[in-house]
Amino acid sequence: MATSCPQREADRLDMMNEIFRMTIGDKLFLAPIDPDRTDRVLDIGCGTGIWSAEFGEMFPHCQVKRQNASLFTASRLNLLL
């Protein structure tokens, strides 16, 4: 698990991920991602990290980084822009 949140919260986050996927036709994402041109992915607000892990399994050649949004400060976020 990517965060140190309590198990009950982790379960809730994972359930929300599953509900979201069900609402979009059991897809992991809707973005038009070209697997041949995608080599890095940043998941901000990753919660338990389940989405990042599933994306990494789907695209094993990609470098997947995850950062829980609660750990971001304004100055760190500005560095990404």
C-alpha cells in the first residue's frame, strides 16, 4: 500500500476505485494513451496505489510514479509545472 492510512480507509479507497472503473466500462482510464509513445506516468493523489499498480501491469515498459496529494506542498507542486 502506498500510504500509511488505516485499513478501513484503504478498503474504502479501493472500493471507490472499483466503482469508478465499473462506471466507465471496466476500463482503467479514458485518455487516448498510445502504448508506443507512453513511457512515464505520474499518479498524483494515488490513495492506496491500486490504480498505479494496475497501470504498471498493463504497461510494464512504463515508469510509473505515484505521489499522494496530501504530501504535496505548494512549492513542490510548482516544481512540476
